[in-house]
Amino acid sequence: MFSAWYRLCVSARLKSDSCQKWISTWWPAQAAGGKQGRELYDALFPLIEAVTQGQFVVSLDFSLAFDYGHPDIAIPFLHNLGLPISICSMLHKQWTNQRRYL
């Protein structure tokens, strides 16, 4: 039940003008999540276009990434493969600043 309340509160907060303004100052332009007026298709069309041009497409699945990988190895490796520094920085912050409660 907490998950539903959390999603509702976060969704409402993300839609506020002040939050959208703050997001636009640091969230990478390539990211679609959390931005008002952006749809799933806004994220998918550039990926489909990249594939048709023979480029690589990477999907980030966070379900176990933080349990089995080490950020000091993985993030520079991803950056060397062409992941933008803005996304690398976001991943590093998320990866190294997590707190877990049981």
C-alpha cells in the first residue's frame, strides 16, 4: 500500500512548476522520465532511429545493478563506451548514496 501512496505523492510533486523548473537545471536532455510534456514515444523514437543507423542501444535495468556491480569500475567503463557524462554522474550519485532499511 505504501508503494501506491509514494507513487501518487511523487507524481503530484513532479507535476509542480517549481519541481519542473528544478529538474530542467540538472536532468539530462536525453532523459524523458519526470519531464512534463514528455511521453514514452519521445524516448523511444530516438532509440529506434539509432538502431536503424547501426548504433548500439543500451537498456539500464536497476533491479540488481546496485547489488552486484561496483560504481568505480562500472561507471568509467560505461562512459568509455559513450554514455554521456551527465548520465554517468547521475548513476554515480544514485549508486553511492543509497541507504537501505530492513
